Amino acid sequence: MAEAANSLGAFLRARRELVTPAEAGVPEYGVRRVPGLRREEVALLAGISADYYLRLERGRDRRPSVQVLESIARVLRLDDEHLAHLLSLAADAPRRRRARPRRETVPARLRTLVDSLAQPAFVEGRYFDVLASNRLGRALSPGMTPGRNQLRDLFLDPVARDLHPDWEAMTECFVASLRQVVGADVDDPRFIDLIGELCLASPRFSRLWGRHEVRGQYGTPIRFDHPQVGPLTLNRERMAVGGADGLMLVVYHADPGSADADRLAMLASADLPSAALAETRA
């Protein structure tokens, strides 16, 4: 995977191409043959030599100082999350063999908790694999069925696209979140297989992945267009699971007393299996 060989350079190049000359205060003369800023312009604005910046993009210098990276980040208009990601890509600590197990396992106590919750809930792995879920979660979305992958569903499954009115925003969020989670650790075979599959099968995923956006997922309202109970807006909460590296507990809940709470209660009483949702969309 070419990206694994030079994550820093790929990130700098992608972000450089997203900054217009006008945003950077660079006069435009003649025809520009590259999108965004030229390497020489980034170097000039950051106060470093063009040759040194070229070496960074080509992976010939992977230990730039924090001061240099902060100067480049200012030129590329990076926010705090993107800056943190940039610093992680340039970290000079030696790469260690991965300590976490290859197979992500949900502790029995966590499965019991998920099953006991009155709200739709599931456990996701590092790459958004669904590892466990409760019945209401599967009734809300077939994508919450254990064994499914949320990224693969969002980009490749028409049912998932129909279920989410804000599909475009959700796909952007998931791709940016994956960038943040993975950081420079892009040599995991599971990660390589997933990204390779999605890049080949989904032009939109390939385009979003190439932008190198970095953004965490936070508690936020999510809209559903459910074929059985109609429109739903539910709050999504993601909580790290103590003692289970990389696992997240995801819970959806409605505002008390709202129409969404009533519709969610209808769905819970119907206990619609996920297979029926897929058949409804067919």
C-alpha cells in the first residue's frame, strides 16, 4: 500500500491541493496546472526552503520539527484535529509491533449490557465492524447486525443509503473519523483489505479518502427514514469500552417526550427483525 510508505507526504499533498491561492493570500498569475497551492508557495509561506518541503512530501525527511509542522499547518489552514494528525504522522518514535489481538472480541459483560439496554445499541470495532448489538438496534437498521461493517454498508448497500437522509454528510464523517482512528498505523492487513475494497467499489469513498480529512465522531443527532415507523431523529452517543482496546459502545436515544421517542417505542414494540427491513427496501 503506497500510502503506508509515506503517510506524511500523502497527507501534505492532499491538504495542499485543497487550499486555494485566494485563501492563502497568494496572487494568481497565468494558468495554474495544479489544484490548490504549489509546493513552492507552501514553503515560502511557511518560511522553509522549497527543497526541504519537497523532501517532506516525497518521504525523504520524516522527522521535521514541531515548529516546522505548525508553520505548514498554518499555511494549509489545518484545525486542531488535523494538526494533531499531522504531528502523529511525523512522530519519530520507532514503530512497534501491534500489541492488540488480530481478532476483536466483545467481553461477555459487555454483551450482557448491550442486550439489557432499552435503546438501540451495538459495539463497534476499530474499523467500524459491528461486533455485537441488541434487538432494537437491528430493528432500527440492518447495518447493526453483527458481522456487518458500517463503512461497507454506507458506501455499497442501497438500503443504508435509503435509511439515512443525510447520507452524504454521514459518509464524510465516517471517512474522516477512520483517518483519525488509524493515524499512521496503516499497515494492518484488515485495514488494507477494507480500504482497498472500498476504493475499488465506491468512487465516492475513493474521493473522500484522498482528501485526508480528519475528524472525530461526537455525540450528534442522526436522522433515519425508517420504512416502518417513518422519520426518526435520534441522538448517537459513542463511549470507549474500558479494558477493551479500540472497542466503542454506540447507543441511540430519543429526546424524552418527543415524537421520535414515540416512534422508537413503536419500533421496540413491533420488534421488527433486520431482515424485514431489508425486504421492505427491496
